[in-house]
Amino acid sequence: MKRTLSNRLVPAIASLAAAGLLVSGCSSSDAESNESAATGEPIKVGQIIPIEAPGISVVSQAKGLTASIDAYNSRGGVNGRPLELIQCDSVGDPNKELDCADKMIAEGVVATLADFTPASPQAVSEKLATAGIPRIGMNPMNIADFTATNVYTPFAGSLLTLFGTVDTLVADGKTKLTLMRPDLPVAAMLNQFLGPYVTSRGAQIVNEVAVGAGATDYTQFVAAAERNDAQGVMMALTATESNQIAEAFNQLGSKLSFALAATGFTQTDLQNLGNFATSSVYTSPVPAPSSSTEDFPGLEEFLADMEASGDSDLERSEMNGNEIFSWLSVRAFGEVAQGLDTVSANAVAQGFLNAKDLDMAGLVPAWTPNAFEPVGIFQRVSNSMMYRQTFDGDVVVTDPSQYDLRAK
């Protein structure tokens, strides 16, 4: 049976290297790591994220943050102080997201890292902002996320990644486009958001296909996407629904070019999707984990930190890139916090207001958090760069030349 693209919670398996350590005690590198490990008073950071949430679970981002913090602490933390993660599973429920925000306040976190709150974005940010808690590296998914004054993120986010699919298709010569989206009231607004941007790129939306949850025949949606001489499809579906569309695509032998957010798929996922995967194009604010370390040397440290977790879901072939969001969020937080006399919520917020050219390991451009410029209707965007990607049948290949969503 073909694997689904939903996030999987798979028990970690011991590697041969780990087995060797059981015999020999510990390696010299581990001894060095233990000697430099942070042991001071913990600094609490939080994460609000849907984990046990069918359809919108981003367990990959949650696991990536845990592994990133563990690795960061092993290298000494913030001036010898370890980060303590307060992680709250919102299960994708709007009330639970607010409960998680209350938990962050009650626990006294100094910032949240790599958040994702699609159900109550504005209310969560307002609650945390009132408490003076900045949100670092969250995944913007709603207009409210681009207006909240306590949000600082070096990524364009899921919503703007969809805009990036337009550029990816147009660059591939596709100008008659279909928008394929969930059959939900909130998703019905996507055409309104995307329309002016599509027109500015010299393209047009010729079909809009709403995919209903629980559908049994997905060939109807692919057939609808082919109408009016459409050439390409902007895919705004969950990974699970995308899997069903892929099967229908292969069944019909469709010639459409699909553009998708690369962070919805692992390398293993794509290897199971046949011609759909190799004929589609992808976009992402970050390189794919399977990208060349020659093009992206910073991936080496990231991959080493994920491997150190011992979690099989964080093996290179099983990651989708959301883990990089978490890793870079920890990196940015650490760089700012290292220079603070007192690590408090207010101090961290001020630190990000003042920070310039934070080192993002070459995976995204050096980041100045308060360098906000609008991208169309989206305010407070401090990084509008995206990557084009393809799948060669084995790995995702990331073009190291980024493109700017602001460019005309």
C-alpha cells in the first residue's frame, strides 16, 4: 500500500553508531559536547503548534524544534544557559490555541519559536502581544500574521509560498492557471488574494477547483483543472489530499504541470508518487533537506543536529523542510539572546527590533527582523525570497538562485 503524506509518528530506531556507543561508553565528540553543554538556569521558550491534528498537523516542525534546541543546548546554549521548551499541541482547535497561549504566559516563556496557529491567528498574537511575548520564526498563514507587531519571521510563510507557485509556473511558461483549493469558506478567499498577483505576472486563473474533504473520486478534480486550456495548477491542498490528486493525475495521464509547496513532502513521499512528482514544480522559502550541501554548506550542521536526535522521522529522506524553519528560529533566537544582559520577553523583543543581518547559515538571506516591506496586501514581510525546486526521481533539487516575490 502506498504511504500517505500525512506526518508519521514512527518509533526511533537505534543506529549502528549508537550501538557502538553502548559498548564503548561515549565517543570523543560526545565527550566534548557534554563538556560544553549548557547547565545554567534554563531560559523558557515556547511553541504553539498542531501535532495530533489530522490534515494540518506539522509534527515535523515540532520534532525539528525539539531536536534543534537539544543540539543548541549541547553546544552551550545562551551563555551557558539551556533553552527549556514549553511545547503545546493545539490539535488545530481555535480554543485550544488560545489555551496554549495562556500556557505560554503562565509558564513565563520569553518568546515562542516556530509557531503555527492557523485556527486563531489574530487572537493568539494579540494575547501574546499583550503579555509582551515575541513570536520568532512563526509560519505566517493568515493576514493577521502579517500585521501582528510581535511577529518576527525570516520566512515568507505558507500563504506567500502559494504566491510563489505562481512565479514558478510562469517561469516554466505556464500562464493559464487553475487554483486547486480545499472546499472551505476560508479557502474561497484565496482567488481574491491571488488574482491581482497572478495578473501582475502576465498570467490568468482560468479555473478554480474546490476539493471536498472525504471525496472518493479525485479524477473529477483533475479533469476540472484541465478545462479552459489550463496549463498549470497552483496546489493549495493538504499533503493527504495532494496524495489523492497525484494518484488521479497518474491514472488519467494528465499533462498539467502542478506547482506545490515543497514542505508538504518528504523525499520518500515523492519517490512514491511516480510521474506526478517528477513533472511537478515546487517552491519553498528554504532549501529542501535533500539539497546539495555544496550549494548549501549550512545544511551540514542542520543535518548533523537532526541526526543527533536519533529520531527516524528526522532522517534526511524523511524530512520535508519544516524542520529547517525550527532550526533557523533557534539559531536566530540564540544569536540575539547571546547579546542581551537580561533574557526576558521585553529584552528579546527589543533585541529583535535592533538586530541586523542575523546569520541564517546561507539557507535564507541574512536577516534584519525589523526591515519590513509590504508584498502586495501583506505587511511586515522581512524576507520575500523563495526557491524553485524540482524532483529528479531521487531527491529534491533546489536552484540556489532565489527569486523575490516583490520583483515585477
